[in-house]
Amino acid sequence: MIRTTLGIAFAVFLLGAPAAYAANATMEEAMAEKVLGKDDAPVTMVEYSSLGCPHCANFHRETLPQIKKTYIDTGKVRLVFHDFPFGGVALAAHMLARCAAPKRFFGFIEVLFRSQAQWAQSNNPRAALLQVARLGGMSEKDFEACLTNEPLMNSIRGGADAANKELGVESTPTFFINGTKVSGARPFADFQDVIEKALK
């Protein structure tokens, strides 16, 4: 579990220190498209990711901040995040992120990626995920309600199955930049090359 002062401070910094526990997102809110960037951005970058995937975590730690600064924050790229969990623990993590208040979704994603080693490799991943959820302002009752939400679970699984069958997504992370498929956590320069071509 995340027990260090640094881990707690980091999680609170990303998610905001909640004054009180907030109720889980509605099903409609939970399954709404999760987007970073402006709706009218000329380039759309679609990401299929598993929260339990080390390569995905590396992309979010090392490469996404550069993409965000150069392209998303400047209105050139719109990033759409899609769940593609491998295994039950990763699925649970994706469910928790979806249950968070909509404005905290990407904060949850970042904390889950940065604490991945603690919960994904834990002997008690449920307890480790509960710690993350509590830091994000989720009560234990809402945590349990989230992880037993079968419609949410089925929706996430269904989306991943559709991506596999219809788009050929087989591994994570997989990206589509204005339709061009990019596989793997590649360096920023590789994404920059594809994005610049799309902008032209």
C-alpha cells in the first residue's frame, strides 16, 4: 500500500484534498468519453491503455507530459482515453477511475499509474487500491459499490472487446493519431513526427 508521506502527499496533490467523501459518478458520467484538450483540436489522439501495464505507465510519466505541453495545451491535439485492461486487478483500477468524479478522472489515472508497483504487485491489491481510492475522496462504501458495479464492468470489457475486434488492438499502449496506428510507449520524437504530419 501507499504508506509513505511522499506517496500520500503526491496523491493528494494530483486529486485535490477533498473536504468530504464524494459520491461515485453516475453510470452516464462514468462511461462518458474521457478527453484532454479542446473539442475543436485538428488532431485527435486515441489511447488504448491498461492501468496495470508498465509500458503505459512509462508513457504517462515520461512522454504524455511533453505531448500535453506541446500539443494538447496549445489546442492542437485532443487526447481520448480508452480502457483496455489486462487482468482482474487492472480492470478494478479502471473501474475506480471511472467511478471518480468526472473532473478527477485523469488525476486518478495518473495516481494509479504512478503507484502501479504498489497495487499491481501487492499481495493484497484490493487493500492497496482502497488506499488510493480513499486518497481520492472515495469512501470504503463507495469503493465496494464501484467494484461490484456489473454494468460498469461489462461496459469496460465490452469497449475493450470492440477495440480488439474492430480496430485490431491487441497490446497496450496502442494509439490512433487521426487514424494512424502507433503501437507501444515510443519516445516523444516518434509521436511528434506522426502528429506534425497529421497537422499538415
